[in-house]
Amino acid sequence: MVDLLVIGGLGVDVRARVPALPLPAADSLTVPPVELRIGNTGAGVALAAHALGLRVTLVDVLGADPAGDVVRAALARTSVRTVLVDAPAGTRRSVNLVDPAGRRMSLYDPRPWSGPAPFADAELAALVAEASHVHVSIMDWARDALSVLRGAASLSTDLHDWDGENDYHRPFAEAADLVFVSDVLLGERAGEAAAALAPRTVLVTGGAAGATLHTPDAPPAHVPAATPPAPVVDTNGAGDAFAAGLVAARLRGAAPPDAARYAARVAATACTHDGMEYPDGLLPRV
């Protein structure tokens, strides 16, 4: 058995530290060293969960290219089990511009999957059956596998900056029993969108403003953002760390409000580290 099966979401981040966001108008800017490293949402959840002591398996497509080599090398430094298929279009990648306060702007290149399904239903079903919890990233190929993933004992997804209307995201939300979504595009409609997903547990995240927990049997509850234990250096991956923290706490028996408060601590601590490869002992254990 594994604690967490992560479906999709591998890629590389090209990280550039910039003087301000939005960028000043200029032909060129001199910046500190530009880093190429493992990134994207599935990697963020898997690596944070691993740092929290969970047994993790990660399933995805990955390019047989230098960017993919960066991902493979990073995962090889952990005990995360990987089940990978070569992606003909290459490895997904993001360019992350990070300002001095740690805030970021991400430019995402999804490298869409095309062709037959990369994993047979029977193979995925066997992986799902041995996992206590499954987290599915909103990847193209994973959307077609949701009928198999519905067989999970517990299933979560992160809709990221969903606007409440885009039909691409809806099947992920309807398949899951635990949903994360940012309030960036939802704004004042966040409560309405969360209520429409009942009876699922929904976490509407708002960065430094905290999150709102929506559960089937209680009114919406505000979850304050935790105070980082050190200076913030990189907020990229904080939402993924939040999701990993909440899943870890739930697996260890915490009630939703306690799990959400713990997840906020995990996310705040993740912001004090540059990148998603967290050192042993950095993230707080339940």
C-alpha cells in the first residue's frame, strides 16, 4: 500500500528572480542566476507529501529530453515511486518570475498529450487500489482517466484558477470528494461556486488572505494563513504544499478544520524554501 497516488502534473520550472512584478518596460534586465528545476503541480504535491513522511507514487507522462532528465534526477533523490511513459511532445515547463517578496508570475507550456491513452485502465486501477488517497492534477490525459480514478478510496483535485464556468475543470471536481480551488478568478463568487460542489469538501485558497473551508455539515469557516517561520523566498508550490498537508492530516485522522490549519502551516513553511525539493525536517509533521 501507498499513502498517496499523484496522477499527472510533472514538469520543470525555469525560475528567474526579477526586480518587480509586473516587469518594468525595458529591452533587457540583469537578474540573478536563472534556475532550471523540477516543478509543476503534481511534483509540488508529491514532493511536499514525501517531505511530510507519506509513501508516494507518482504517475505521469514525461519527455525524453533534457528537461525530463531534470525531473527524473530530482525524483531519484527521493523515495517517491514513479510510473512514467515517454511524452512525444516533450516535458511540460513553466517560466516562473519571482519578485523580491516571493510572489510569482507563471508562464505555462502544457505540451499537450496526443494519441492513445498513455496508461491502460487495468494498470491505473491497480495503482488506485493500493493507494489510501489519490490526488489528480488537471492534466489532459488524466481527464480521460477519471472513470477509473473514481474507484479511489478518497480522491482530491486542485482546480487552480478556475472561473467557476470552464467546462474543462468540472469533471475533475465532480469526480473528487476533496476539491482545492483558488479565489483568483472566482472573487466574490467563490462561496457560490463552493456551494455548488456540495457535498464535497472544498478549500477555497486565497494566498496570504488564508483559505475558506466548505464542508457538508458545517458553515464555511475561514482558515487564517500561518506565519512563516522564516523570511519568504518563493511562493511557488505553496498551494501544492497546502494540498499535501491537508491530505496528510486527513490520512492521520484529523478533522477538516484541524487538517486545514495544519495545511496552512505547511504552506507557510514551504514559502521559506527556494524550490520544491524540501530538506528533511523543514516541513512540520502532523
